[in-house]
Amino acid sequence: MADRIIAVRKNNNGSIVEMKLSSGQVVDYKQAQQMAREGQLEHVDLTRGKDGEDHLRSQPDGDPTNNLDNMPHF
């Protein structure tokens, strides 16, 4: 069963740098990207940004409360 992101940690610039998963594991952004590539995270997608890099995004469902930027902090 895949994990879900349940909370995020941001740096001083407001960028997400770590995520807490439903299993209790804490992963950095790069680890979460790799997990998403491997299908180990639910409800997130990787999208290619204008900068040419892959970025994590919550799957669109019309509910802004589960967007990564709106998740609880830990």
C-alpha cells in the first residue's frame, strides 16, 4: 500500500523541503519525488516546471485543503 503525505516542513523561503508520510516516515523533497516516480505515494503527481525540473503536485480534486502547500506543518 502506498503512503500519503500528511504534513510538510518548509524552509525560510516557504519552499517545501521535507514531508511526513502516513507511515510516520519523514523524507526530503528528492526522496518524495523518487517515491512518486515509483508509485509509492498516493495522490501526488510529478509535473515538469518551466525550470525544466520535476515538481511534486497534489492530484487535482477541487479540494484546496489537501494541496501540498496547505498541509499541516510539522
